[in-house]
Amino acid sequence: MKIKTFKVEQWMDKYENDAVYNLAETCIDSLSLRELLTLAGENPEEFLAGIADMRMTYSHIHGSPALLDGISSLYKKIGPSQIVPTHGAVGANNMAIMTIIEPKDNMVSVMPTYQQHYSIPESIGAEVRILQLKPENKFLPDLSELKKLVDKNTKMITINNPNNPSGSWIPSGIMEEIVEIARSVDAYVLCDEVYRGISEDGSYMPSIVDLYDKGISVGSMSKVFSLAGLRMGWIATRSSEVLAAARERRDYDTISCGVLDDLFASIALKNKDAIFARNRKIILRNREILDKWVQGEKHISYVRPEAGTTALLYYDFDIPSKEFCIELMKKTGIMFTPGECFELEGCVRIGYAFDSKELEVGLNKFSEYLATL
């Protein structure tokens, strides 16, 4: 099976270790195990000493009860039996698409989004129809366009909410209309929700599985939980057909959850309120830093992100985005992700949810560079 190069991941692999100011990072400021255990009210030294004799066996093949209870607590209509743990969200997206989509099908994917959602089905031989998200519409789906793209052979609609890279958030009313369009052709809706969970006002962020019985939610411990090193993700769905098919396919690419991944993910999920409180402060503070900087930078424009940890910065120079980012790295050590990685030009993706001081310094250095062009 041939598949296109995964542009954003190849870019990160090539450049992130050399970045002085990594403004491409998409996870909220990563937690150490000491920080995680302290937030959970544990004594780190005692806890870590207590698991020193833990055997690295296969353990819970389908996830421990604590893990499944913790994941299901993120939803209103999902129970522990409706969760399939995976190797990160990347494993969940791959599993959901490879399990459901066949060459005879067509599917609709928003763009920009994470490349898995269109390159994997293309590699299978399915027809992928693109629903372009536009800045003039605040990167929200155009429902009239979506209606034109679906037909009786549409097996799935994939969306990304909150959206990576734009930081848009689809309101519940629009989500309900997407569900009705999917229901009209009996299609699944796969929603990549790895940035879901931390709203600006602290309110619950509805999931696709709360709205649609053929909805499929993908989540992970990486972004809003600040624990990308655990490599823990999941599929959540009320569809018994999807659950059965995913559990059968899982034998080929996952087998079981890692013992330590499961343990620390369970601790984080049990203490999600403390982690979300920490991370909301970081996001809101840094979003204001970014917004203030954009308003004062004459060469940059953007649609202010409403959720997630990323945004698209549009520049007013006639330079391809990849060339722009490479030169920026060489001359300043500042790393962004080129718009080209999301099939866009004239823009870069910024991640802004790490150390606030580093963000401010990096943005100021970027302004100095822009002034030289």
C-alpha cells in the first residue's frame, strides 16, 4: 500500500530538535511524572518506589477498569464498555478509518486538518471529497457545501473539533446540522477530538458521541492532558458495529495497553479537574499574549483561536511557507509549521500553549525577523 508522506510529522521530525524557540509545539506544557503525581496528591518518591517491582507483562488487554472509567468520564453518553484504547490518537484515527472505509466508498474530510483523515482513505483507494475550511468563515464547515458533497455512497464524514491547525470550535448548533446531513445518507461521523476538553469558560464541550449514535470520537492523553509521552489514545462510540470491528482489528496493531501508559493515564484521568485547571490558565494566558502580539504586528493577521492550542498566522510576503519557515529557522532558531503541511500557503501554524516566557521571547524575535524582510 502506497501512502503520501505525512508532511507535518516529517517536518517535526526534521527540525524540532534544532529549534531554539519551538513555536510549533502543540501540546500544553508537558507534565513531568513528579508534577502529575503531585497534582494527584501522591508523594512522588513513595509512589515511584512502590511500582519498582511492577512486572512489565501484557496486563489488561483492553484497558484497566480505572482507565476505561476515566475515559468514559469525559463524555455524557459513553460507558466503559464503549471505549477501545489505542496507541495514541494516531492509532485511533488509523484504526477507525481502516476498519470502516473500503475502496468502493467515498468520504468527506475537512481541510485543513490532520493529514491522516484524507491520506489514509486515499491510500485505500476510496474517494475523498474535501470540505475546505476558510478564514472568512472562521474555519467553520460550510453546511451547504457539505450537503453537496455527500451521497448514498458516503460512508464517513471526518471533522476535527477543535480544529488543528486553525483553533476553531464548531458550535453545537452546527454540529447538530452536520449530524443531520450524515444521518440523511446513513454515514458515520469521525471527530478527531484530541484538543477537546478545555473551554475558555470552563463549560463542558459536547462530543460527537453525545449527539449521534454513529458518531466516533478520537481522543488522547497528549494535548490537553500534557502527557504525550504516554502514547495513549482511544476510540469512543455508541456504535456496536464499530466497537466490534475495532476490537477485532486491534489485534493486528495494538494487542494491549502498555502497563505504565495505562497506570499513569488512569491517574491523570482521575485527576482531570486539577490538570484542566492548570492547563486552562496556561492556554488563556498565552492566547492573550498571542492576540496582543498579532494586533501589534503589521505583517501578520489571523482568526483568533477559540479552542485548542494552535492557530494559523497569515503573513503578507510572497514567500512559499516552507521556504519561509526554513529561512526563519536558519536565521533565528524559531520553529513554526509551514502552511504547506496543511495544503495551505501564505501562513504558518503556531502552537502557543507552552512556557509563557518562551512564547513572548519567540514572538518578539519573530517580529525582529519580519522587520528585515
